[in-house]
Amino acid sequence: MMAYYILLAVFIQFLVAYGQYHLKVGARRLDLKKNLAYNIRNWNMALAIMLFITTTVLSIVTMRFMEFSIFYSFTALNYLFIMFFSWKILKEKFDRLRVLGNVLIIVGVIIFNLT
């Protein structure tokens, strides 16, 4: 059963990163010079907000069945997912140091959760 909550914690971080991606894209489309109706139709911002609400609820549920320190260690995976979205979708370039940093994050999460 714990494996289910671990997978859920990882999935939550994936959704958080996906929400942050849509927040970035939506922020580009915001135009404060236009009226509120125009900005409300910004589906990227709406999706980001829905994902943040969903992940908050899922996090609360998951933390009921998992130690907080273990759950919190999975939030570090957010950096990995953000890097993936930035590289794959936004076509951003990364140097070896950033890639090494993300590898160290993965190793750290694994080591922390071995105990």
C-alpha cells in the first residue's frame, strides 16, 4: 500500500510541474492593458490554477497515509520534471552542471527514502 502512496507523491510532483509550465505559458499571454474578460479566457492560467488546487487536495490526502518527511522529499523531484518540460516543450538548453544537479536530486531522494 505504501508503494501506491509513493507513486501518488511522484505523480503529484509531476502535476505541480505541469501546472508551473502552464503558469509560465499563461503569464506570457496575460495582457494587463486588456479587460478582465480577455484574461479570464487564458486557458493556460485556468489549467494551472486547477492543477494547483488538485495537487493541494491530493497532497493532503497522501500526507494522511505517509510520513511528512518522506512525502516532502518527493517535492525535490519537481526540479526534475520542470527541467524535462523546459527541455522538451520550451526547447530550453541545459548545461552539464544542471543535468548533474538533477541527477544528484534523484540520488538524494532515493537515499533519503531507503531508511
